[in-house]
Amino acid sequence: MALCDISGSMSRYSRMLLHFMHAVTSDRDRVHTFLFGTRLTNVTRYLRSRDVDDALVKVGANVDDWSGGTRIGQSLHEFNRYWGRRVLTQGAVVLLITDGLDREVGAGLAKEMERLHKSCRRLIWLNPLLRFEGFAPKSLGVRAILPHVDDFRTVHSLDSLEHLADAIGRPALRRREGMERWMQELRRVEDEQRQTEGAKR
């Protein structure tokens, strides 16, 4: 199952990711795909079209919040409330595809991420910003998401998609390999922010 951000900051990756999800949908049973920017849209049935170009035309015609703002927390709330129990079958692997840059500055996001994490077997966060060597979890959205994922990967190229295909092909076990590094980085950023705020008082 995939939840894919199609906001303005993710627009350069959207078509590549939809091609990938079309391939996954064609290859596997019970794959569900949802897109979100400022609202959530279920595009699963459109991606089941055999021809990828036809599938993308149908997706484009039925999604009206391309390349706009992002309401990650609100979109996840809608998914958790209306779709989670329907599509997250036992052993589900969830791909959350977003840069974590939230128009509403992370409002309600941690709560919805925790709920999503508890509803699936494995939650993989794909963030194209991770390709930058100096990436740090500084935005409120990123900081709200990070504690609730089992795997944190970049997704910006065909090579990264090949590695992802290998990862989701493994048994769907709860694992947090490599996450300790990111949790340490998160604590460092939060400590720095507290010190900065303390110095301003």
C-alpha cells in the first residue's frame, strides 16, 4: 500500500513514482495507492489499467490537487479514519512517499503517524530529500514522522526504486534497521532547538 505526496515540492518525482506504483500494482495482488496534497484521493482502480499511459491519464483526470500545498496530517487522518481497516490487511507493508514538508507545520501528524504505524506490519518512509548529504530532521513535519517508521530511504532515481523493490520483496517483518542513527540525529536537532530557544529568553 502506498501513500504518495503530489504537492508542489514533490512534483518532479510524481510521474516516476506513479510509473513505479503502476508496475507494482500490475505485479502484485491487493496493492492500494492513495495520492495526497491538500486532500486524499484513492487512485487504485486507475492504476489497474494495463497500459501505463492510460492509467496516468485517468489518474490525472481524477486528482485535482497536483503541485499545490501539503496537508500530511489531515490526509493521514482521512486515510486512518475511512480506509485503514479496509485496505491494511494482515502483514501489510506501507510506503509513505513524502518530503515531510507540511503546510500545516505538522499539526496532528505525530498522532496520525502513530496510528498508521500500529495498523501495518512495516512502514517505509521514502523521502527524496534524503539524497542530500547534509539532510537533517529539522522541519516539524519530518520530526513528527520519523519516530513512527521502520525504514527511512531516499527515492529520487531509478536506482533507488530498484533498491526499494528489493526491500518490499522481503518478508514483511517489523524492523528498524538503521533507524537508531536517525533517532540520534533527531534528538540532536531537538536539543539544539531547545538551547536556541533558551538563549532567546
